[in-house]
Amino acid sequence: MRSVLLLPLLALGACATGPSVSERMATLVGHSEADLVQALGVPVRTHEADGQRFLQFEERRTVLYPAPDPFPFYGPYGRWRGGYAGSAYGLAFCDVTWSLRNGRAQGFTARGSCG
């Protein structure tokens, strides 16, 4: 369910022509906590300190890294160096933490593969 909540965040990260996650998140600055939850889904963590409230939204997904060129690379003097390694899977993540004061979004930080 969490990956569905932040899917729009990473979907734009994969698209070079669309706005970045930072640009999209910036439009939510000044909005209420309810507006954040409506736009991003339920946060996975919350924390309160020094009159501020922090909401963390995250997404984890498996990505496929394509295989390199299947033809081997020959180094100096015709010695074979490398070759076909096959595709690999990896984990991509995006964590966005919002800070709220008096019920209004003040700012955010994004970590990971947010695009």
C-alpha cells in the first residue's frame, strides 16, 4: 500500500521532461496536514519536537538494471576484459519528510531516488 501512495513521486522521477519531485512538493508548502495526507497518502512515521510535527512518506520499489553490451571488451594486446554479466535487480527508495508548524507545511526534505 505504501508504494501506491508515493507512486506519483517516483513516476515523475523516471520522466526527464516532467517537473521534479522537489518542484511538485514545493506546491504543497503552506498547506494543512490534511491536504498533505490527501495528496500523498498516510505517512509511515510521525514525530513531534519543539512545537513542530514531522511526517515521513516513503516508497520502496524493485528496479531492473539492464544488462551491459553482450559483446566482450578487449583490452590492450587483444586480452579479453569483461563480457556479458546479465541484468540485475536493485532497490530504489524515496523518503520525503515534511515539517509542520501550527498545522501548516513549512518545508520538506527528500532522500534517495526521488528524481
